[in-house]
Amino acid sequence: MESDTPAASRPHDMTPKSLTHLSENFDLSPYGGDVTLTGITLASSLVRPGDVYVATPGARFHGAQFVSEAVERGAVAVVTDAVGAEQLGDADVPVLVAPLNPREILGRMAAWVYDTDRDRPPMFALTGTNGKTSTAHFLEAILTQLGLRVGLSSTAERRAGSEIFPSVLTTPESPEMHALLARMREVDVEAIVIEVSAHALSRHRVDGLVFDVAGFTNLSHDHLDDYATMDDYLAAKISLFQPDRSRSAVVCLDTDAGERVVAQAGVPVTTITSRDDVTADWTITIGTESPAFTEFTLEHEQHGALTTRVPLIGRHMAANAGLAIAMLVDGGFALENIADTLARDGGILAEVPGRSNRIPVEHGPAVIIDSGHSPDAFAKLLEAVRRVTPGKVIMVAGANGNRDTSKRGEMGEVSALGSDILIITDHHPRDEDPRVIREALVDAARAAKPEGDIRDVADPAEAIRVAVAAADEDDTVVWAGLAGKEYREVGDQKLPFSVPGETTSALREAGWTLDKTL
């Protein structure tokens, strides 16, 4: 099985389609003869023999500049706009011209090419600032525990039954999404869970899909490098809750944005909350909390109640799990059956890559790594850790380059206020000066906590060693913002780097003992 690129998730068997029929179905102006096509893609690097290459205008380049590469890789035709057609001149393959940006019809074209516009199993979608990945994996876990073969597309990974593919974007571009759905159909997937980002909605990545149930987790400061205001950011997410994208919705009211989603949704909505001061259809009550699990009770006036647990730290994780269960009930699964299954298994058997993952320590401080990278994610994680830590909370944190700079000050502030020792380090600086990124966090942290123990350690491998050296056995070390990838993006390079690997090495070097049973 190929797994080095997202294209690995394509179906193995394709029904060939006629380029003439593509032109007729999508009102494209044809230039050149008819050919048979077996795939479609937006990226020239992902072209396979028999593909239609779709050349669209981008932020820096027009896709028409890469047609030669696409043809060399086996593209049999090109779809582009008028500007792209002018750049092409005399192409070696047939060219179809769309009246507008082809991206606007790309999702529907991909659905037609891969036959994913019909006969799909139930589909569940998640959007929100934080919690999308966790909730998606909770849904996948419960569905699997119920005995179903599940398809998953999340920030952490993509799955078609037992097949696992790499995840590059939170939500893949529409041709890769529909190709993945077609592969899921080939392996007889019975339910599909998809994490949907605001960018996916704004940039047509989930066009051609209508979800049976859409879920909303929360909204907090993020992505203001792409959206002018928080209202614009929320508006992008609200578009998921309209009849052209979903049939029903479950909305969490734990943030005020939930009420706005309910008010503006165009589909039937069920509400859920873990707050005591909010009224909702479903309520979540937190029970026992420990470093190993969080217990909660979910209740609904008509459906009844269940008590279960998630193998992760934090009330926010319990809220995400409650949302997952409520979405399943909204999708037609009986709460009683879910309750019996979870009771049989001792809870939700979910593994969420990069989310509140414990390093297995037998003798030493507790260590948690988490890939959350927003102020709200930092705050919730630190709050959860504080409740189960008898000693100090020591945090290693950083911010990414080429991303929303306006959130960095708040990230530094909440990190300082929620920890006893804060170590700011480099994560993915990309094209930015890493020193400037660290300074934004350090300055805000010191302003929020002038007497705090706040350290600037550029090298992340050294930063975790500084954190571990400062820890006693009753402390917790939290490394937030970098987990989930096996590399760091520095300039235009992806340098090999493992957060779990560096953390376990630091623990061993400090003389602590790892638990080999976990």
C-alpha cells in the first residue's frame, strides 16, 4: 500500500469517464478531442496517469504554470479558467475552460468522477476552533466499538477501514476528499467521520458533500491571519449548518458562539453543554478526574442518561466525548445501545494522536504532550492538568511561524498564568525569525506574571530537558503546541524531530523510569 502522499487514499478500481461528458455536465468550453479519464486532482505533484489536472488561480501562482509537469505525470486533460487558458497557449492535451474559478465547481466534478455523489454511508462532520480532532476520534472509536467499519478524515490521520493514510491538511482538497470517500466505499465502510475546518468551507474543500449530522465544538481566537474578524471566522463555520451541507446539527453551547450557530443554522439543531449556567437539550456533568481518565454523565430528557469515561485528561475532553455521543443519537443510534457498549468496554476506547497524550512514566513526573496551538487550547489543558497535579505545573510552549500573529501574546499570557514554570521554545518557525516569535510569547508572559519563572530556550530538545530537570515526582510537565508531527518546519525544510522521542530521552537522561506496560 502506498502511503507517502495523500493520493494513496485513491480507489483501486475506477469506472472510466468521458471528458466530453465532464464538459457537458459542468458547462465547460472544450478545446481539443475527447479522452477517457480515471481521476482528477488540483495538485500537479499528485497527478496520476489518466487524471484531469485542474489549474486554478492561487495566492502566488496560477496552476496553469504547472501544466507541463502534470502532463509529464500522465494528465490527459486540463480544466482551467480563461486566464489559465491564455497562459497555456497550445497545450499537448485537451483543455476545458470554466466561466469562473474552477475551484468553485471542483467538488462537484470530483464527486462525479469518483461516483461519490450517491450511495454514501452516514456521514458525520465536526467543526470548531478546538476539539474537532478529539471529537472525530471519539466518534470513530464509539462507532468501531458498536461493530461498524469506519472511515475517518482528521487532522491527525485518515482511515478507510483498517487502511491508514497520511494527513497533510485538516480537511483535504475536494479531489482528494472524494477519492478517499471512494476508497472507503471499496472497503465497505459503514459510517464516515470528517473533520471540517473553516478553511475547508471557505475554499470549497467539502463541496459535493452533504453530511447527515454536523457538530460544532466551540469558537476561540485563531486564524485571524486568514479571516479579517472573528465574525468572519464564525461565518465560515456557520456555512456548514445549512441545507446544502448538512441535514441536522448538534451544537455545543460552552462558548457564546454556539448560540449564534443555533440562531443562524438552516437545519434542525440539538444543543449540548457542560456549563451549569446554560440550558441545553443535552447536559454533561463531570465526574472523577485523574491523569489517566475523565468520567462524565450525559443526560437528555427523552433519551435518558449514561455515565462513561474517556482515557484523556480534562473536562474539555469529556465535553467533546459528550458531543460525539449526542451526534450519534441524532444520527439514529440508540443511547441505550451506546451505553451498553461503553459499559462493556469500560469507556470510550479512543486514541487521539497528539491530544493530551501521556508519556508512560513509572517513576518520575507526569508528562503530557499536546498539539493544541491556540490560547484556549493552552488554557484548557493547563486547567485540566492543575486539577490532577499535587506539585508544580511546568510548561514547554511555543508558537508557529507564518500563522496568526495576533494570538501569540494571549498564548504567552495564559501559559504563564496557568503554570509554575514556563519555558518558551521554537516550534515551526517556517519563514519567520524564531527569536521574534519567542519574544512575543515571553514578553506577554512576563507582563502577565512579572515574578514568574519564565525561561527562553530556543532549542526544543534542550527546552524539554530543562523542564524535566526542574520537575519532581509529584509535578506535571506539559509540552503544548508541537506534538503530532515527526518533523519541525524551519525555513523551507522539514527537519526530523520527535516530541515523544525527545521527551522520553530527556526523562531517561534525568534518571526517571518509564513504564513499559503502557
